[in-house]
Amino acid sequence: MAPDVIFNVGLAFVFITVASLLASRLKFSSIPLLILLGMLVGPHAPVFGTVSLELISNTESMELLSRLGVLLLLFYLGLEFSAGKLAESGKSMFKGGTVYVLLNILRGLGIGWLFFDSWTEAMIVAGITGVSSSAIITKLLVDLKRAANPETELILGIMVFEDVFVAVYLSILSGLLVPGGFNFGQVLLNVLVILSFILSIIVFGRRLGGYLSKLFKFRGNEAFSVIIFTLLLLMGVLAEKLHITEAIGALLLGLVLAETTHNHRILASITPMRDLFGAVFFFSFGMAIDYRSFHDVLVMSGIAILITVVGNIINGLIASWLAGYKKRRATNVAFTIMARGEFSIIIASLAASAGLSPDLPAFAALYVLALAFISPILARSTKYFDSILEKMRMKAVRVRTTS
């Protein structure tokens, strides 16, 4: 058994290496290439006659490495900021984050109603199209060296707001898919617990950081790294118990540890693991996508992608302006938070298994895959798009002045 596991993971890393080297040569994000290679050699690989390209199985070991990748990506992003910084910008972040999430969900409901003419399916599509991919966005911020930019505070805030929304959304969804599954009192209690936990971490993070600074005075790197990694795993477990995604739990831990005097040491310790396991996540994510069902949803997905790109830019700019970010920083936010991820595919699969439209999983998979390719291009091109927006602003000013 052990040799098979090692062979499976080892072969996966061969393809991950190929994707990373190719991305480096092309000077392009490795995310879509990793996803594409995962599709080509995973469980849903193409078959030519009697020859299948399936070389790698999506085993428990792959899933574990993948989940560690998400934890490390979000943990790193939290370390680049701090709970204190986030608390200081709380009011503007609240306005921008609330408006962004609300507008995205309303847009998703509209898309769902347009395609399926049913409020139940519309709710599913709202979840598929309305929630960003924390892992993809974090990887883009790291690749583009924007993790420490001021506007990334708003992106962090949006991720946190989306997580609160997910808790409410899943509770409502259970009521739609399972009769009698919705309990308003339980939903309200869950939301209050989640908000209390998140706000406590943000507000008291600075004090916790000072206390942890004294505990982490280890000379040996081994003990230091082991303790940090253990805390990360325990935070993931605690977050899930409180119905918060483990990724947001990792982000919150990063915000607290950023307040310690060991911040740079922690960053140096986890950065290699972040890159290694983060790549496994995107590769493993591709392995879950079955391209064979795409042809039935091409038109639907194309329309949804176009509406999402345009709508997300508008919503991102509005949220940024409300949060106090203008010009290039607002453009950075609007063009960076485009990607959707594994949550979309999971929701679609749950809905299909509950008897809703069988097109939902294929729609979600193609939608997510296309945005994984589009997002890095848009995120890298913010300077170009900002110049266009600036010309439009100047033209509007001249028109108002002359009139």
C-alpha cells in the first residue's frame, strides 16, 4: 500500500513541476496550468480508444496535502497583515465588504432565475457565482507581490464577509434541499457565534500577539516550526467546529501571529510549504473536474462568465470606493477578486444529488475553470485597465465642465 501512495503523490509532483516550470517560462500564473494538468491526468482524464491518460488517483493523501495547501496560503496572507491593522480599518471594510457580497449574491440570483426560472436553482447559482475562491485570490496576491498592499485589507474583509454569508447560505440551502432542514433559531445562533469569534480575534488579536510572543521564544527552528504548524492545524479544527471554513480560521490565526515579534521568522518557516502544498491544491482541484459534460452548458456558462466579469468589476469598484480606495487601488481590488473555486463545484454537486437540475455540476465546473484562466490575466492587467478608467473619468469631468 505504501509504495502505491508514494508513487501516486510522486507522479503528481512530476506534473506539478512541469506546470510550474511552464508557467515560469511563459511568465504566466501557474494556477490554470496546474488545474488543466490535473484534469488531463486525473480520474476524469481523456480516453483515446483503449488508452486512458488517467495516471493519478485522487487519494486521501492527495486530499490531505491539498487541504494543507489552502491552510498555508490563507495563513500566509494573514501574516502579511495583522489583527490590529484590520481592526483600524473596520468601518470602511464593513461598508465595502457588505455591499460587495450583497451585490454579488443579487447578481447570482438574477443569473439563476434567467437560466432555470426557479428560485431554488437561483439560490444554488447565487452560491456558485457569488463566493470568491480564497485560495486562488491569495495565490494571485502572492504571485503579483500585492499581499502587503493597503487595498488587500479590503480583500481580506471580503473573504471574511463571504465566510459569514456561507454559514447563513448553507443553513438556508439545507432547508431548500431537505424539507424541515431550516431552523431560523439555529441559523441565528450560528451566525452570532461566528461573528463573535471573528470580531474577538480581530479586536483582541494585538493582545494575544503580545502574549504569544513570550511563548514562542525558542532558539531551535524545529520546535518553533512544529508549534506553529500544530497551531495552524488546531485552528482549522476549531474553525470547522464553529462552522467557519478552515481557510478563514487559518487567515485569522495569521492575523494574530502577525502581531508577534516572530512574524518574519514564521514567514520564513512556512513560505516553502505554502508554495509546495498550494500547488498540490490547484492540481488536485483540477482532478475533480470532468470536461466531458461541458458541451451541454457552453452557452449558459459563457453568459454567466461574461455577466460575472462585468458585474464583479463594477461591484468591486463600488465596494472599493465605499471603503476609501480610489484609482489604481480600487482597480486592483475589482480585478483581483474574480476567481471562483471548489465551493462552487461542491454546492452544484449537492444540488444535483438532491434532484435539482443535472446541468448544475457541469455549469459550475466550466464556470470555475474559465474564471481560473481569466482571473490571472485581469489581475496582471490592472495598470492597463486603470489607465482606461482614468481616461473615462477625465472625459466625464471635461463633459461636466463644458456643460
